[in-house]
Amino acid sequence: MRKALLTVMALLLVSTMLFAGGDKEAASSASASSGAKTEIYFLNFKPEVADVYTNVVKPAFEAENPEYTLKVETAASNQYASTLRAEMAKAAPPVIFQVNGPVGIVDNVNDVAELKNTDFYKLLGDKSMALSVGNTEVAAIPYAVEGYGIIYNQDIMDRYFKLADPVVKSMDEVKSFDTLKKLVEDMTKKKNALGIQGVFASTSFAPGNDWRWQTHLFNMPLYAEMIQDDPNANPILTATTAATEFDFDFAPQYKQIFDLYLNNSTTEKGMLGSKSVDDSMAEFALGQAAMVQNGNWGASQILGLQGNKVAPEDIKFLPLYVGLAGEENQGLDVGTENYLVINKNASEAAQKGADVFLTWLFSSPTGKQIVNNDLGFITPFNSFSADEMPSDPLAAEVVRWMNMDGITSVPWTFAGIPSEEWKNAFGAELLKYINGTSSWDDVVSVAQTEWAKEAQIAGRK
């Protein structure tokens, strides 16, 4: 009987231990469930700040908001639209993504959440800058105003001004294409004395790297055409909704600035098809070129390059003078195609987390410091005081040009380009022109015919 009793007691002990262990495991599981973090998946548009989001923004946000984890993925250059489509089809799609303006928001109309009641929207100073679509009053919110033009190295320019018989004696004299052309061509003649390989850095045409020409430089003739019949018209709205055809009336102006780049470059024309934007920015940073067309986002590429030879105080901006009437009063090309959207198909918790993250980034002391010093955005939010400006020199240059008396910025009319397909077709034809396998008339023809085709596909009336 003693043996039987001991056996029963042993069984009871084992059973108690098993149940106790099960309860402990269940409790542990419940605890893990209650402490689970909400993931916020952000698909980033800008490769040049990918490392900032991953190495600076992510750890800082998670440290101050431990209930969330931030996942940041970055699309390759010129591949955002296709990457977004692929990611949105997945079981766990991005909760925050970007659109490039009115065309982009229409392309994603079934995924945009209503943002009018979010804390993020409350930060927007000028509420008219937000985009609407269909019944969604606030579908996308701009997060950065940017500017682009011709970046130049003041140190190289000062060296030129000290040479015998410079055609101009100060950059303040450069207020038109004609003056710019004289300056550039004279600098090319004296490039050995200046210690440069070319006045302009490489006109990059490696696959996915032609956006500076088929989008940014193209903004000049597109803008001019959209306002030539009505100077008071909204060129962005006209290009986006009414431009079923594009005549390329200002093709000569585009050609002359484009040729100026090509003929006074660090790189022979036949090599441009393999040159990337990074190559071009590196040439400028290393002092091999005196000028490069790009935007304020390029400051980090210049200053962050190992071996950089350009001091921050020598990095300056010049408008894109292409030969338009009245360009002496023209400023930089300023605007935004950077709009943030929250995916309405994501979980409620993820959407809330997206609002928390975006509000934190653009209003918390830590977030604003990162925006100013690391991301270098010029933001439209009322959470930034007048003295809270980005520390990089090109952002400061954008602000300087925007506040210059008698100077008017050129709006980003390229938001009205009907599709990425048009950009790709135009860029491909430009490369053929560079390589001598296509004439300039062919370039103009492609721009015209592809625009009409893509506008029709886009459903413009």
C-alpha cells in the first residue's frame, strides 16, 4: 500500500508540475501578446537619405516610442512606382508610402486613407498644399519643399575671377543663359589653369539615372509652355489636367542648355550612358568639376563623400538659365513631389502608428533635429520656428533664393507629366541624341507623340 501511495503521490506531483508549467507558459504567451509591438512599414522614395532613415531615424523613434518598431525599405533610383506596386500586393504592405503629386495620388486612389483628422495634418501650415482625391479630402500631405538649379563651387569661381581677362568678375553678373554660356565656355578654355577636368560634371545617363534631364531640366520648357497663353494660369494644374498635347515650343531653349552641359563636361559624350548621378556628384565633390545640376538634397552626397574637397561655405546655387524671356528675375525651381500617404488597407493599429511616427518626426525635438541636420528637409510644417533651418548649405541657398527681392521661383510643373513611360521614352531619345544615333528633331517628335499617347491613356479630356 505504501508503494501504491507513493506512486499516486508521484503522479500527482508530476501532474501538478505539468499544469504549473502549462500555466506559466500560457501566462508568458499572454504577456508576450500584450507587449507585442506594432510595426510601422515605411517605403522610402529617396535613396540619398536611406541610411539616415535606417541608422538615425529608426533607433531614435523606437527609443522614444517603445511600443512601435519602424521598418524602412528604400526603392532603387527611378524604381519607386514599380516597387510600390509590388510591395502593396504583399500580405504586409507599407503603411506609409509616397506619391509624387496629382498623378501619383490618382494612381493610388484605392489605397489612400483620410488624413484630415490626423495629428500629422494639423502640423501643415498651409492646408491648401495637401492633395485630395475623390471623396478623400486630405489624401496626401507634403513633407518637404525642395529646390534645384545649377550647383557651383565658389572656390573654383574665385580662382577663375583672378585669372587674366575673365568674361565676368562675379557670379552676381550671371543672370541669363547668354552670360552663363560665355562664362562656361571661357572656363573650359582655361580648365587646366583652374585644375578641373570640365566645367560641368557628367550628364548621367546610366539606366535609372536620367531623371535630372527628363524631369528636372524638362521642367523649364514645360513651365514656359503652360503659361505662354496665360501668364496667370496655374502651370501645374494646366499640365496635370488640360495638357492633352505637348508642342515643345521651347525645345530650342532646352537644347541650348543641354548642349552646354554636354560640350563642357568632365566626360566625353560616348561615356555618358554609363555615368550615374553618384558619379556626377563625386566629380563635383572631388573638385573635378565647377558645376553640377541637382537639388538641395545633393548636399549630403557632396559633403559625405570620402575625400570631399568642397567646403560647405563654397557650395552655392544658380538658377537654370535656359534663355527664357525675363529670366533675370527667375529663381530656383522650387516645389515638391514628396507627399506622404497612409495606407487605408493597413491595420487600424498600424495606421495610428503611422500618424504617431510622422507627427514625432516633424514636431518632436529629436525628430526636428534629425529633419534639419540629417535629412536636410525644408518643411512646410508650423512646428518649425523661423530659426529652425536645415544646417546644410544648399537648403540655406534655397531659402536665400526664395526670399530674394524681385525673384520668383519656378514651380515644379513636371508633376503634370502624364506618366513614367513618357519620361523613359524622352530620356532614351535624349541618350540617342547624345550618341549621334538620333537627331534633335527626333527628340522633339518623341516628346510630342509620346505625350499625346500617355495623356490619352491617363484619361485626360
